[in-house]
Amino acid sequence: MQCPFLLRHSSGLMSCVSPVAAALRFFRFLRWASGLLLLVSVVIWLSQDITASGKPRLTLLWIGGLQVTLYLTAGGFFVFALYRLLTAVRQEKPSHSLASPAWALFAFSSPLLNLIVPFFIVRDTWRVCTNNSSPSDAAPVTSPGLSNTASEQSLLIWWSGHLSYCGAIAAALVIAPTQPQLLGVALVLTSALIILVASAGMGILNDFLRLRK
């Protein structure tokens, strides 16, 4: 099923579905790649000495850099998809007080704001699209064919996983230089968190692709 506002506007179809579908494909790739990086990190961590400078430690550092790059790229895909989605929703349903696309970009890129505000922007957009209701509704009406509970849980898992990942990366940057033996642990943890975030994000993006009244 497609977004209700997309069913009536072919231009909206190209402007919303294409970026969302592209983000969904990259999230699938991110989950697969993170699983592979997780396995490689576990093997190196358990079988090699990483306390001294050398190939095993350098390999883990490269894995960490690749992991962060993939995560940031996925975030860019997600934010761009949300930008186009918000543009389409606000044109179709101007009566709803959704965040502007520009405000969404600012919220995702601003320190401190990006710890809280993006979650509510995505949640409100999802509620308006799936339920044709106000984002302030405490208990949105269930739409046929969609599970509101599952999607709300996906939103919470996605955002809590994202914050946990950011915290783990910050901790790794502080601890790893003085305690390199923890580098493998950090990469295993962050890879697992990315898989969690990617899986929950895929659920959210899938909902955006099959929205209905």
C-alpha cells in the first residue's frame, strides 16, 4: 500500500517513495554489512593480541572507521527521506501542525537538539500518515493492516538504539587509546547496536511505504 497522499499525486509519488525506498535499501545493506563487521570483529578480538600496535589493532580501527561511515551515510539517507516525506505530507494535509522540513534538518544536525527532537518529529509524522490524526493524539486510531503498537515500539527501539550507539562511540574514543584491549568489545557492541537500529529503522521505513488511511 502507498501513502494516501501519494495515491492522489503522482509528483508526490516520485518525491516521497523514491527517497524512502532508497533509504530502506541502504538500511538493509547496513544491517548485512554490520553483521559481517560484527563477525570479523569477534574473530580478531578473540584470536589476536590487540594491546600492542600492529595489524590486528589497525584492522579493528579500520573496521570502526568503516562502521561509522556507513552509519552516517544511512543517517543521511534517512534524513533526506524524512525531508521529502514531510514536504509531501504538509502539502497534502496542511491542517496538521507537523514540523517543517527545514526544522527537521536543523534538529537532526544541531547538538543537544538532535538527542530528543528528531524522535518526536518522526513519531508525529508517522502518526499523521498512518492514522490521519493529529500528532498530539495520545492514542492514535488503529489503521487496518498496520500494527500501531509494533510501529511505536520500532520508533522507541530505533531511537534508544541510536542514542546508545552514539554513547558507545563516545566512550570508545575516550577509553580505546589507553585501554586498547577494549577496542574489540566496543566494535562488537556498536555493530550489534547498528543491527538493532537498522532493523527498527527498516520497520519505520516499511510503514512509510505502505501507509493507508
